[in-house]
Amino acid sequence: MGKAGTKKETKLEKAQKLILELLTKRKVMCLEELEAELLAYGISSRTGRDARKQLESRLSYDWCQGRKTVALITE
């Protein structure tokens, strides 16, 4: 029997989940580091960028020592 009715996670969904996990653990990351982590998990820069765009309302961007940083918005 197959896995009828089970939905396979898309790369975009995987990227969003990973971004949220990483930022929950580390609070703030340089964008370059985040992209490197995603690449290590087989997620392209473009998919990572698309995932960040969909998570836009939950992310905050800033600059630290000339590097762009990203963090989860805490309420």
C-alpha cells in the first residue's frame, strides 16, 4: 500500500520550518550565515529568499558590523 493522502513537504515549506528553527535557537543571525545553513540542508538561495519573503511578517532585519542580520519578531 502506498502513502495515499499524505502530503510531502515542499522545499519552500522545509526552508520556512528550518529558518524558524534556526532563529528560535540563535535569536539573531547574519543573513550570510542563514543562507549557508540552508545550503547545507540542500535548500537553494532562491528558495531561502522565497521562504523569508513568505515569513516577512515574522522576521526583522537589521545591520551589525556592516552585515545584514535577521531575527524573529518577538511580541
